[in-house]
Amino acid sequence: MMSGCKHFLRVTKHYLPHVARLCLVSTFLEDGIRMWLQWSEQSEYIDSTWSCGLFIANLFVLINLLGQLGCCVLILSRNFVQHACGALFGIIALQMVAYSILWDLKFLMRNLALGGGLLLLLAECRGEARSVFAGVPSLGHQSSPKHLLQLGGRVLLVLMFMTLLHFDLSLLSFLQNVVGTALMVLVAVGFKTKLAALTLVAWLLCINFTINAFWSVPSYTPMHDFLKYDFFQTTSVIGGLLLVVALGPGGVSMDEKKKEW
């Protein structure tokens, strides 16, 4: 299995980061487009929930629309990535408050997982900047900002899988929980990281195209929007895991420690 993972990395090493970035920003692209298509519904919801007036509600929708689409363009074109990631962090925080996600544990963990993907984007950006100054000595290899960002990104990404655990007594659910938890721990601590991350990618892809198949539900039903939201959020976490595969676990990981042993 390890040899298959290495072959996959050799074949995809040139375009895997591009696919990972596109997957990672997909939920922001979808949400920005949704803000445009459902402008009146979104502004009315914000106004009715917070009684803030239509001006503030429309301003909220405009910030989300331009902020998300603009930041996605910057990230995909590799321009001002750090500023774009910072702005997307702000939009995640804004939406968590505006839509009361802070009080819904499932949605909170999924948004934190999105934040983990953005941390990995920042780590990738720092890695590119570091390569420009390859000959300059650096302090604290394992505690460098890039490696700490990778650690934080890995830990936050696995929160997505906490929302997929099934707490019932069936044998299938028990096996899924055991395997899923084991893979989450491997990614979080950075042991056999690339293989574990690839396995989680395959697992999430299966879940996404079976459970979150929004195209099979009529577009006028609330379930269509709910499944579509889940589909693109899951795709973004897949993008984060693909970045883990492309970048490796970083210095703060068991895989890196093994090299010293």
C-alpha cells in the first residue's frame, strides 16, 4: 500500500497542489455565487434574525460575495495568498456569528476544519517564500511558523471526521468509527501521514458522492441547499487533506521524528 501511495505522489506531484487548492476554495466559490443568486433571501434572513436593517443586511451579503470570490481568485492565481487567507478567516468568523454556527457543534467543527485548510495554504505560501531564501540560516527547524501552521492545519482538519461518527450499536458503524478514529489520530500526530490522508480522501469522496448527492434532490427543496452546502464543505476538507499529502506533515510530526531516530 505504501508503494502505491509513493507511485501516486510521483505521478501527481506537479498538479496535486493545484487540485488541492481548487478543492479547498470550492466552498467559498459556491457560497459567493449563492450570495449573488440568493441575494434577497440572504439579506432578508440577516435582517429578520438580527433586526439590523436592510442596509446592513445587504452590506453583509456584499462583503461575503466580493470577499469570497475575490479571495478565491487571488489564491488560485497565487497572488497575495496570505492576505486572501486572512480575509477568508474573517469571513468564516463573520458567518459563524451571523448564522449562529457557534452554538451548533457540527457546523462549528466543520468551519474549524475549513480554517485548518486555510492554515495549510498559509504553510504552503511560507514554504514558497522560504525557497527564495534557501541559503539563509533559520532558527528552530521544528518550531518554525510553517511547521506550526501545518500542525494546526492537520489537527483542525480532522475535526471534520468527528461529525461523521455514528453513535449506534450496529457492527458497520462500529467498524467505521474505529477505522475513522484511527486515521484521524494518524493525521493529527503525523504518523504515516500521507497514506492516512489519502485514505481519508478516498473515504470522504465516497461519502460526498453518495450521502451529499444534492443533484438528486429537487432544487426547490431545503434539503437541496443543505446537501449542496455539505458537499462543498467536504470538498474543501478534501482539498486540505490533499495539501497534507502534497506538503507532508511538517517538522512537528512523528514522521519527522522518525528521521532523527
